[in-house]
Amino acid sequence: MDIAQIIILSLLQGFTEFLPVSSSAHLILIPIITGWTDQGMSFDLAAHLGTLIAVSIFFRDDLKKLIYAAPGIRKRDASFPDHKKLLHMLLMATIPVMIVGFFGQDFVRTELRGAHVIATSTVFFAIVLWAADVYGKREREMFSLNSRDALLVGLAQAVALVPGVSRSGITISLALMLGFSREAASRFSFLLAIPVILAAVSLEFMTIVTSAREMHWGFLCLTTAVSAAAAYLCISIFLSLIEKIGMLPFVIYRLLLGVALFVYLV
């Protein structure tokens, strides 16, 4: 890849990782549409690392409280009772995607990366997002999460391994269905991304190391920096506007993208 391709794909990854539009679908489709070679696992590692850095910096205050709330950490686990509960909910919601990802990642990579799958899931889960936003009560706040909520959101997150579904899209949709406000649903979804992205980065790193692939450090650093900046900006703007604009703009975008893909496939 040349520098222009790296910047375009890094911006795309950063801006779409936390929007309910599926970053993986966009990164799969761009090479198909443009004829570019697949960006490869090294790029995926650097881009995911960038988004992990961005979300960790943005939620640094919550992360600090979550760390202090962990049992045995400086004996301060009683200092942040809400975050102690939130930590348990995050861990519970992460388990399903870890199990499904561990046993099903090869199937997803080989069988579910086709344009037809992406087009179908893009349209179907646009409708799901719309229904959740329109019919959800939007009354609950993030710290009202319970074990049932966490498990259901976690199971929904596991479905997002299918390209086109969108991890943030389906977790926000499920949280909205459970009665959470748009901001609360989004914040939990973004915090939930941290352990998931961390696991993905660790797995990609181990795969690259064991396969002894060549690493172009300059390009990888550029990818990480650009995706981190784009993701941080995206999170900031999204959370500041989501209660005002709702999910309709993303629903419309997904529907247009899905229709365009079906037309392209024909």
C-alpha cells in the first residue's frame, strides 16, 4: 500500500469503528470496489491499536475508576461502587464474543466476508437500529445496568463478528431496546469495545509474530496515529450530538450503502 491508501483506510477505520455502520464491512469493501490489495493483518493490528488508544484516552477517567474498583487494587474497591458494578457488567458482556470469536474466527474470515453477506447484514441491522431507536423508552442510565442487560448486550456483540452488522450498532441497538438512553447505550458500547479491541490486537500481534511476517514500522506508526486521531474525534462528536440527532442518519446511511451494494452486485 502507498501512503495515500494507508491514510484513507486509517481514516475510514477510525471514523467507522465507533459509528453504527460497521468498520469491518467498509475495510472489506474498499479493496473490492477500488481494486486495491487487501490491507493485511499488519494494517488491521495498527488500525485497531489506534482506535484502542483513542477510546482509552477519551474514557480515561472511567478507566481509572474501573481499575481502582477492581478487587485488591490499592484496597479502594469501595471508593467507586458504581464503577465496581460496571466493571462486572463489562466483563460479563465480553465473555460471549470471546467464546464465539475463539471458536468461530476462521469460519467468519473464510465464509462471511462476501459482499452479499455485508449487503444483507447492512440493510437488516439498519432496520433493527431504527426500530430500537424509535420504540426504545430511552429512560435508563448506564449505571442501572444489571447482569441480564450485560449478558444480552454481550450476546448481541458476538453477532457483530459478521461483517456488516457493526459491533457498536448492534450493542447500541440492544441497549436501546432495554430502555437505555442514547448516550448511556453509546457509552457502554464504547467502554465495551476496550476489552474486545484489546483481545483482537493481542491475537493479531501473536499471529504476526508467530508467522514472522515483515513489519513496515513507519507505515504501521502512521496507521496507528491517523486511526487514533480519527477515532477520538468521532467519539467526541458522536457523544455530543447523539441525543439531538438520534440514529436516523446512520440508519439512512446503512440503507443507502446496502442498496448500493446490491446494485453493484447485480
